[in-house]
Amino acid sequence: MRVAVRAPATTANLGAGFDVFGAALALENLFTIETGREGFRLQGVPVQPDLGRNLFHAALDRTAAELGGQAPKVAVTVDVAVPLRSGLGSSASAICAGVAAAQVLLSKHLAPAAALRIAAELDGHPDNVAACLFGGVTIATDDGLVRRLPAPDLRAIVFYPGTELGTEAARRSLGREVLRADAVFNLGRASLLVYAFALQDYDLLSAACEDRLHEPQRLPALPYAQEAREAALSAGALAMPISGSGPSLLALARPAQADAVALALQAVAARHAPARVLDLAFADRGTEAQALD
């Protein structure tokens, strides 16, 4: 049996929504799973890192057990489009692909809440996996409650500095305590963010994406981040939060300003090879799996 799974890239946090907000992007990893053999291969990357191997199989096995069965031996080939350790949800894509593949392989359906619970346990937080599973813009809590808004009519212009950064390494830069004033600040900004997406009041995004819980600690360590942010905002971007834990930043732009923002960021990338720019749409489609034969 062969199964194909498409799992989208994601961006998490969107500034003030630390570990809660996520959004799917129109860039997908394609997983092809074949039973009766064993192996795991990434296509489109120069070396074969371990990233995704354990996460995919852990999700496959955990989901199969949840469904009352056992996952078969599989060979997995991944056509990689999402840069690894880029802050664009490559780990979430591996987890969600494993959750989706198990359901097709065992011909059993898992409730969305159960799928999210398994994925969030493996990823450590629900923001990326909720967006990857369901698409659109998601608001997810650590106890499994998730709500989804449609993908916004905005461009997501990613500045990727070409360096890798693991989530755990990025989390070590965060303080253990939060000032009450900073918590209140983020509560207000996160509320504005929901309002901005729900009512398409995108002029609010400049304020709504401001953050005091994680970006002040992370931004100084990200290569060329301040230079990229200043260039994007000067060219007309509405906001440019860190994507997930970094190292990528995500410029939010109306379609009319997207080309100018992309050109400004490409100029920054040209000065700092191997940095690059990805001009993406937001995606309503989440993870999808189908049997090929």
C-alpha cells in the first residue's frame, strides 16, 4: 500500500500569540509512504539529517495505538519544500504527516481533538501543529481547544537567513518569569490580533503583532533580523514578527505592497548569502492524506 500526505508549512506566534496562534502557509512537504519496506529519506536537501525521522514514526505509532492497532513497517520519502529548522514548522509537518498517514493505513478515523492532542504532545505545544492539521489561522490552547479562522488575504513574505535554529535552543533564551505589565500588554495585543483577522481589519496588525514575552529576547540573536525588519516595514509591510522561534521573520503585507516588500527583503538577502526570501500566500488547506493504491 502507498499513501501520500501533504503537510503545509506553518508560522507560529504571530508576535503576541506566544504558543497559541498559528497559520498555515502555501508551501508543503510531500510524504510518500510505502508499506512492506523500511527507510526514511529526505529529497531536496544536501545531507540526510535526523530531523523528522523520529517525529514521523512517533506520530505514526502513537496514532495507530490510539486507533487500537499497530502501524506497519513503512518506507518514507519526503519531498522537502519547507526549510529545516527555519521557524516554518518542518517538525510539525513530520508529526502531522504521521498522524494522517496512520489513519489511512489503518482505515480508521481519529477525531480532530484526538489528532491535535497527539500532535501537540509530540511537538511540545499546539500552535504549529494546529495550523498544520487544520489550515487557516488557528487559536489553540494547551488543553486541546482550537478555533480556526479563514486564511487572510495577505502575503506572507519570509526572510530566511539560511541558518538553522532548533526550537529548544531558542527557548533557552527566554526568561523564567514574566512581568505583569508585559503579560497585560500581550493580552491586549493578542486580542487585537484576533479582531484584525476576524474582521479583516489589517491596519491593526502593526500594533497587534507587538510582543514583550519572547521577541525582545530572541530578535538580537537572529542573523540580520533588525535589518530585514526595517527594510520590510519601510517598503510597506504591515508587521514583521519572528516566525515561530526563528530564525525566519515573516512580513505581513497586503497584495498591493507585496512585491515592494519582497524586493526590499531580497536586497537584504543579497547582502547576506545564503539568506533567501519566500513570497507565500496563507493557506486554508491543512494536512491531507490519500491512498495511492
